[in-house]
Amino acid sequence: PTKAQSEAASKPISADLFGIFFEDLNYAADGGLYAELVQNRSFEYAPSDHDGWHPLTSWDYLHEGFAMGSVSVESAAPLHATNPHYVQLRIENPFQKGLGLRNHGFDGIPLTAGATYDFSLWARVKSGAAMPLLVQLQDAQGKVLAEATLSAQAAGWQQYRATLTPTATAAAGSLVVLATGKGILDLDMVSLFPQRTFRGRTNGLRADLAQAIADLKPRFMRFPGGCLAHGDGLDNLYDWKKTIGPVEQRTAQRNIWGYHQTTGLGYFEYFQFCEDIGAKPIPIVAAGVSCQNSGGSWKIGGIGQQCVPLADMAAYTQDVLDLIEYANGPATSTWGAKRAAAGHPAPFGLQYIGIGNEDKQTPEFRERFKLLYEAVRAKYPAVTVIGTVGPSPKGEDYDQGWAFASQLHVPVVDEHYYENPKWFLANQQRYDAYDRSKSKVYLGEYASWGNELYNALAEAVYMTTLERNGDVVQLASYAPLLAKEGHIQWKPDLIYFNNATVVPSVNYYVQQLFGQNQGSTYHAGVVRLPTGAPADTAAAASCVRDAQTGDVILKLINLGPQPKPFAVDLTRFKGLKTAATQTTFTGPRNAQNTFDSPRTVLPKVASYKATKRFTYTAAPFSLTVLRVRGT
Ligand code: AHR
């Protein structure tokens, strides 16, 4: 091809194409990414979170031997009005062992020999001058692995801290807090964190899980949902303002997925995590309406869509504008000052905000969306608003959503689809014909129904079409991201985990290979596909170039059971080296990574010599990434 032909065959790709979608679903946050090891640390669990839950869920009352006293949950003069419950221990006779509480964590507290743990609690001594406390980490048999003593003073609510280093490892240990004197003691915010959190942040994230996410090299992170963002009623719209500031002053929220959010992982932590992993933050706020599906049997609540009254929309809109100020305002601004007080005086550089999630195109939604959209545009024209076009392109809200977005000139809309691999293969042309003058696309949630290699490869095929259309598809994220063993509410997911292990699915490695090998331009006609294969054993390929390194990146996918030849012609690229890296990801069609076999299929890296023209034979059921060095 001539230079002009080659240039005509190249297209810019969005700088933010592949990212991640985080939702607190499947115990993704508390008991998951958030490193807190104590469950129900603030005694705020309630039956409205989950049937049968109460303020002492996950706690045992310990009164061994002849110890005499009682435990109760109180709410008079709490540590903070937003954190209303606490525990009161009345110790008449501590006897030899004392009287107190044991916490079982989330499926037990995992303890590692020699690691350091930060313990803290808030206490108030109600009678007597002081109360001695014994804090222990125990294994499942009750053997003490670490212990510290503290003395709570009669000076109102005070925070006390200790560090604990277990002498042995325990997969499912517990935390014990015993009052060993006589008197009345109030306790709240009983907390235990591993000292080793991701990037050493206090109130931080579980290091191994956070690292697995960081390794995806996401260009953006969407949070906090999903359905969680708009909740299943007005009392359940995710309220970002209740998730910032000192953790003991945050307001716990009921999780639409049937459990509890401490909000310890709140908006500050989300922004900080995004910064730590080099991902642009994309908060999604409710469009002033709750989830329209919440009347369905698969969600708790059963009340259907609710709307913020129009009279309250000014205040709600202000909350959204305040969120942008919290992220981007100077440290001298009202909300920027709160960010600075949390330890981050510099702005977080928010570029996107999503308004709404899969909402039904009701007049109520449209009226509220328009108010929010126009207010954000007027005050923050540099922030890109992402609108929503319903839960599926097959749904009735999809066309109406697009028409509404076009009418308002919404810059980006959020499309979602969960389909089988066949659908992904049959829809490879989906974005080729998109009208480039309309809104750009954020493919905010997608997955093929399964965690087998074939699913992952079908997703890979589809991702090459997103690269090819990286001028109109601005952002894309697989969903959901995390799922804790024993608490899975939605499947498939990208990363499975329990307290000990992180198991990236095979789909994860496809996301990772695309995430780590993103390009800035797409080049058509570089790879000639093997011909003659039926659609479900198809082959696909993409060629992108990364402007920063000059590297040319080829992604070759073989969905069939036989090896297939891909003819590559790199002659159009000047100054390219022959040195290349070849990463292959291949295995049996139905291979999966599981807790029993977490490493069934892993990418394998080797060096490769790329000539100007060559034929690469791709293994059956494989994704190969060839990265040819530009410098
Ligand atoms: O990803 C799981 C759920 O799927 C999200 O919460 C919602 O947006 C979609 O229906």
C-alpha cells in the first residue's frame, strides 16, 4: 500500500478504551477488596440489610468461667450520630478471663505468622477510672497467636490502638476483646487491618486483590455500580457524601445485593485507588431515580422505581456538583478542603461522570437526567457526562435512550449486554456502522455467559472489534469484576477470591492482555485471516500501534480446534525492530481457572522475531499477542 493508503486504513483509538467496572456485589468491598478483617465492626448490621442480621451478627459474647455481667447494644450518646449503635459491656465480676466479644471476620479472620496487624477500637469507660483490656488473635481452636493489653481511660469516647503479630498462621482465626476489670464499658469501631495493604494505605485495600486489578492496567475504573449506584429505593440511592471523612463518622448503607456496606471503602478510597493504579475515575451517580428493576424477584426491596421529588432535585443536583468539586476543586474550596483533609490536597483530575444506570426511559427519569446533565455541563463543561441507554440493546429503552441522548447531545452513552459467545461472534460488525456524529459509546458492562476459555476467546474476538471502532467506542469494561467464594450472587465474574486465594478467571487474562497492550491507532489490513472457517470456529485479529513506545501490537485469535495461519504484513511501519514479544494464551476449549486449579490456563511469554512479512500459526483455541518493538 502507498503511504496515503496506509494512513487511510488507520484510525485513532480512544486513550481510555479498556478499563474496569467495580461494583460492591458478591462481597466485592467489605470482606473483599476493603482490607478490614472485622465483620460488623460498628454494630450497624440490621435485619433490613439481610434477613436475621442484627447489631451483634458475627460477634460472640464471651463470659467464660465465673465471669458475671451482660452485653447490650445501645444508642444513647453514640460515637457519632451517623454511627448510632455501640456495644455496652457491664462487668460485675471479670473473674480470671474477663468478659467481652469475639469477632469471626468474614468467613474467619485469615492470619499469617509474622505479619503485623493494626488493631483499633473506640471505647468509653462509664464507671471507674479506667478499664484494662486484653486483645487477642486466636486460631480456630482458640489458641492465642498474639495478644496486647490496653487501658481504656474514663475520658469519653477515645480511640485505642495496638499492633499484633501472630506466631502462627491461621486460615480462619478470630479477634477477641476482653474487659478484665469491673465496670461499664462502651465499645465501637472494633477494627483489625493487615499492616500490608495495597501501596501501604491506611484504611486500605487487600494487597493481592488490588494488585490483580492493577495488573489489568485499566485506563479507567467505574464505581460504585451498577444497580448499587441507584439502589432499590430513594433511601438506597448511593450517597457519596456519607462515604467520606473519618470512618467512624461515615453512614453505613444497605446494599441492594442483600448485605451491608460499611462505606469504609468510600469515595476517597475509590479516587485514591484509581490514582494508585493509573486509572481515570468514573463515578456513576443515580439520575435522581432508583433501580426500575427493584420490584423484580431477583432484587430485594420489591418497591419499583422511585424518584427524587422535583422539589428536592436542586439539593440532589448540588450533591452531584459537590462531588465534582470534591474531586477537582482546589483545596480551598468547600469540598476540595474535605479531600485535602483526607490527605490529598491535589485534585484527582476527574474527567468523566456517569449519570444513571440502565434506567427506564420514563418521563420522570428524563426530567431528572436533563436537570443533572445541564447543571454539570454548565458548571463543569470540561467534565464528560455519560448517559444511559438501558440494560440491553434488545430492550425497549435502548432506541428511546439513544434518541433522548441524541436530542440532548449527550457526549457518551453507557451500553450493557450479557450474552452468549455466539451473540458476540455474530455481532462483530455492531460498531462498524455506528453513526459517528452521534454520542460515543461506553460499553460499561459486558460478558459472555461463562468462564470457559471459549467464552474468554469470544470476548477477545469482540474486543478486537472495539479496537477497530476505538474512534466511537470510547470506553469498555467487563462486568462484574469481583466475586467471593460462598457469596456469589452473579456469575460469571472476572476475578474469584476467598480469604486466602485470588483466582483470576480465563476471561481475566484476555482483559489483561488487551489492557496491557492498548494502542493509540488501529491499522486495518495488516493481518490476513485464515479463510473458510465456519463462524463459531472463526478467527479474528487486530493491529494497533502505541504512540508512546512506537510498538506495533498484533492480537490473533483462533477459536477453532485446528492450528490456523495468520499472514502479517508490517511493511507499512517504518523503523520497526524485528525484536518482538509473543504472549500466547491457549488451552482446551472448556478450560477454566478454579480454586482447585487456579493456574489451568495462563499466558506464556516468549521472545519472537518479526520480519516485514511473516505467517504466524496460531494454536487451537488461542489468543496470541505479538508486540513488535518500535524503538
Ligand atoms: O453487573 C451486575 C449488574 O448487571 C449491574 O449491577 C447492573 O447494572 C446490571 O444489570
